[in-house]
Amino acid sequence: MSCLQSDSNLAVFPGSSGTQEGEVLWSTKSRPVQGVFYMEIQDDGKLAIYRGSGPEDNLGLLRRMRPRYVPKK
């Protein structure tokens, strides 16, 4: 399961159906910032985390991550 935490980090935990079942498997390791955040996948494939409650309340970009591609063998 994944969640956008209140400190602005996107984190992945073991579990399903919105239930966290263990320790963090992966996170964005963003510098902790308190507030309300939302995320979206941009047209260029990047995941972006913004301050605010949604696109109509966008208070600025906080973090953007580019996709990592694995070459085909």
C-alpha cells in the first residue's frame, strides 16, 4: 500500500486495502514539511507532489520525481 504522509513523504508499506502492515519498504525521503499535500502524474510521466488540497488549491510544487526505466534485455 502507498500513502502520501502528513510530512510530505510518499511511502510504500506492506499491506493492502489501506491497511499498513509493517515498516516502510520505500519512501521519497523528502525533507519533512508539515501541511496538506496532493500528488499527480504529469503528462511527461513525472510524479509531482504539491502543497495544497488539490489542483484548484495548488500552493506550489514541493517535489518532482522522474520515472526510472529499466532497459529491455
